[in-house]
Amino acid sequence: MPYRGRLAPSPTGYLHVGHAITFWQAQERARAAGGELVLRIEDLDPHRCRAEFREAMAEDLQWFGICWDAGPDVGGPHAPYVQSERTARYRAAWDELRARGFIYPCLCSRRDVVTAAGAPHGDTDEPVYPKTCRPAAGTVSPAEEPTGANWRFRVPDGETLGFMDGRLGEQTAVAGRDFGDFVIWRRDDVPSYQLAVAVDDAAMRISEVVRGADLLMSTFRQLLIYRALSLEPPAFYHTALLTDVTGRRLAKRDAALSLRALRATGVTPDDLRRQHL
């Protein structure tokens, strides 16, 4: 399959230098392979996504020197390239997963899960779900709508999953130990990140996903979704994370390191690339 990479920013804040460096690496890998780069806006969270952040994203990416071959502004063969316009595809995946007994409704709150698991919620991942609402194996829920509950994917306990990362080499995790049953549809009728990106990357024929190492554990969850839906997974390349002076991973709350703020100080894209690449 021809190389096709993707940029998948979420308009929940201004892009910071860590995003820019990851996206630059995605662009460079696509260029080196003579392939294409897709821009997809991941705007499923209605409470956090804002129009002004989406507008700023495109401007900041272009200022940093990043170009794309398909996306909301230029179109392409796998449009639409905005996740909030693709919910019918996610719902079709939910229907299939429910009918085949891969998912079940869960009424536990986030606090319930953290308390029962006996572990704090980490900055980059989540505690293992304690199976409070998990039904017997093979159970197919009679629910015809996903609303009103968090729908979880039943992981195959004890199975070792693995993939070859383009930067980090062989990666493995044990389902049920390193990660548990995970949410694929939220009770407020929003598909989860795990489901949406797996469905979209397959539909858009993404051949390699380049993203930050904070999403490494999500890869194992998505591999299970690909398998359950009989979809071919892409290759993966997880980039090193940028940190602040204290060693804390950069986040959108770090306004001083946003591309907007840095640009205002006179910093150039070349300056940032020399410093962080």
C-alpha cells in the first residue's frame, strides 16, 4: 500500500511546540517515503473543542512549515476529514461490535473505576478496569442505542499483544494486566478516541501512524478494535515526548510554549526545529 500518514490535532487548545515537532516528523516520514499526508480534525469532544482553536491550528501548522495533501480545506478521496462529521461510521462500528459481543454497557463512574482499581489516574494512561459491569463471556447486550452508559470493550485477559514500533522496536503488553476493558462509547453519546481513530485510520488507508509516546498503550487497545472489526492496522511510530524544565510532559495548558506565544516572541520555526530535533 502506498505510504499515507496523517496529522490528527484536536482543537481543545493552542498547539504547543511538542505537537509541532511530532507533526514535523510525520511530514518528514511521509516525504521520505514519497507518500501523502492527511490532516484530520479530531473534534469529538463538544465540551472542549472550540472553533477559534481549530482556526488557529491550521495557521500555526502552516507557519511551522507543515503541508498536507488531503484535509478539510483541500478535500480528498476519504472526506469528510472532520470527526464530528463522521459519526455514522463510528455508529456502524458500534453496531458491529455489540452484535458480535465484543462490548458491553458499564454504569461505573470514573471515580468508581479509580477507587475500585486501587490506583491513581496517571497522566498518560488509566487504571485497569475492575470488571464491575462485565457480563459473562459471549453475552450480547439487547440495547439498540449506545446512550446512557459507557460502553467498554472486553479485552482478552492474559493475551500478550505486540507490534513493532518504527522508533522503539518491539512492544508488548498483556491484556487484563497492563490495560483493562476500555471505553469505546461514552454515556453522553460520544464515540471514544480509541474507536474513532481506529475506524478513521482504516477508512482513510493510513499506512503509518506517527504520534507521541504518551499514546503507546492506546496502540494495544486499537489493535484489538482493528482485529474485532476485521480491519488491517497501520504501522506505528511513537515519537519522544518534549518536556518542560521540570521534566513534565508538555500539554496544552502550557500556554507559554504554545506556537502562538513563541511566534510572538520572534522565534522562528527553524529555531524550534534546531532546538528540539
